[in-house]
Amino acid sequence: MVVKIRTGKKIAGVVYYNEDKVSEGKAVLLAANCFAADPQELTISMKINRFHQLTRLNERAKTNALHISLNFHKKDEWNEEKMVEIARKYMEGIGFGDQPYLLYAHSDAHHPHLHIATTNIQADGSRISLHNIGRNVSESVRKSLEQSYGLIVAEGREPVHQIGKQSLKQFEYGDKALKKSLSNLTRAVRAQYAYSNLHDFIAILKTYQVIAIPGTAGSRMEANKGLLYVALDNTGKPIGVPIKASALNGEPVLRNLEQDFIQKHGIKTKLKPEISNKLDILLAAGVRSIADFQHRLSKINIDLVLSRTAEGKIFGMTYIDHDCKAVFKGSELGKAYSAMGIASRLQPDQIVAQNTSVVLGAGDPFTPRSVQEQTGIDISPLYQTDYGQPVSPLLKRRKKKKRFMGRDIQR
């Protein structure tokens, strides 16, 4: 059994997610713990209001929502009664037995799994501590249940979610699936890849046809360290509307990514010799052109992302190893792997190539103009409202004239 615990600030969002699955025929409500009515009699409003009765008791608590999933192996023998019992014992084991929670069985994957919506705010307004609840509490409960019910153990199983090189081009404007896919992608990248700055993170996303855009200088989004995530089609054009990082599961905003940068720097350092060795072996065989270099790298599951000037000249190279799950600028690995180092091995007319995917270069300011110039992506629509008003607070909106009610004053 694999357990995943996600915390959040809006319990209503957790409920709506599961209720949407119910309306789509992909989930059913199995149980409602500590509710005043039977599950089939509860409306969505009744479910949300029950949780809000508790969250209102402690409005200082920033985190008050939990979304737990219990994932079973497809070979596990199960039925609804057994699943309800396992979920109940799990919730009791982690200290949530007396909390209201909703238990849903989902059928939108190849393995049976349950989703649980609950809050950590108790009837007296106090909080149940969530600090390291997964490692310190949930793990021991999970192992005990696996043994008691003869479930296939989590250790040694393949991860439930692994990102693949799947394009997002199939998602249309306004499609809920786009937001879900962006959430899944950013969560997977943050969990699996080693990166140490925003340039690295954007480079990884770009290989999955997504780009992250920081706020313009002086904007509220920049001050709050927010980001906009945009899916791209095969030609590099935006798909649908940009989605704020704060609206995605896991909140991949810049302030959270900065914690990743610190934690993952050491991992990158350890992987550096392995990636350098791969490049040495490849370069020893000789490369004829940038296209040839990229092709050979792709054979060993490494993406080469090029940074270009407005004139198209390459000034930076970023290597993304999808086996080691790490990203390095060429200059980080050494001069021999930088743009100049690789260019010295090529014919002069190969230094400037055409139509290659690019991202922002190291040290470049993250502004709409620099994004557009170096990526070739017209992102100006992303900074406009439906009425053509600029989002940036630097561009002041025209004040509306005040309208006076009543009769005009005669002079």
C-alpha cells in the first residue's frame, strides 16, 4: 500500500476535487465519519460546512486541509467493506479517528485507491500536528496494516507517478485537465529532479513543453515570488490561459522553489562526475554539428537546451539528464562543456543553428521582453486581462469618473 499525504489551505478544494470525480462517474463516496447524516444524504454544501465549522475555530491556522490517498496494488484482494475498514484503522492510527472525514473510492487508475478529505482542526480549535506526519506517524501505521491485511508492501514497488515525455498539446483552452496536468508535472519535477536555480527548473519544464514566467519588475507577483505556468504546443506557442503557481497543487511558487534550490544543490554536486563522464565518452566519438550533438545526447536520454541571442547565436547550453534526474549548465560542468567549448569542436558555420528550442540564459533578467526575445514565444497576451488592461501595477489604470446621484444642481 502506498500512502500519499497532501496538505493545503482550502478544504473546499479537496471536497470539490473528489465530488467532480463522482459526477464524472470515476468515484463513489464510501463513508462519512463524524457527519450528522448518512453519506448518501449529504449534499456538497453540507460536507463543506461541516469542515468549516471546525476551521472557523482556528482562523490563524494557515494549513487546515488534508488530502490523503491510499493506493493498493492491483493484485490486492479488496471490496468496499474491507477498504472502509482499512481506511478507518489508518485514520485512527494517525490520530484522525475522531475527525470528520470523507472517504471516496476512485476508479480512474489501473489500481484500486481511496481518497480521504479531512481537516486537522479539532472540536476545541486546536490543531493536530502535521509536522513529519508522513515519516513519523503514517509509515508505521501503513506497515502495520500491510501485515494485518496481507497487502502487497510499498517497498520495492514502482512509483505510482512517473513523468514521461508526454506533450500537453491535447489540452484545450479552459480544460480542467490542463491544470491537473501542470500540477502533476510540477510535483513530479520537484520530487524527481535535482536543480539549483530557476534557470534549471525552467529548462526541465521546457522539455515537457511548459514554461514558468516570473512577475514583471515591481509587480505584486514578483513581490510575492509567484510564477505563471504556461503549456506550449509543438511550435512553442502558449496553450490556453496561464495558471498561477498558487492555484496548482503543491504551490510551486518561487519562494517554495528557493527551498528546493538549497536542498538539491548537494545532490547536483554528487551527480556532476557521472554526467561529465557521459559527455566525455560521447564527445570522444566526435560530433559534426549542433543537431548531431543533440541527436547523440537524446540517445542516452539527455536533452540539450540552447540559449540564444536575439540574432540566433548560441551563448549557453544546458544539459538535462533524465536518467540521473539532474540539470547542469555547460559552464557548471566545465569550459569543455560550455557553448564555447562545444563550438570549438564544430565547423564554424554550425555555431549558429536554426529552429532549436531555447530558454532564458543564465544571468538574464526574467522579464516578458527577455522571455519573448530568447524563446521566440509571444507572451504579451499572458500579461493582459480579458479587457486588454495590463496586469502589471506599474501600468496604472485610468480612473473612472465619479457619477453623482440625484438631480443636477442648477446654477
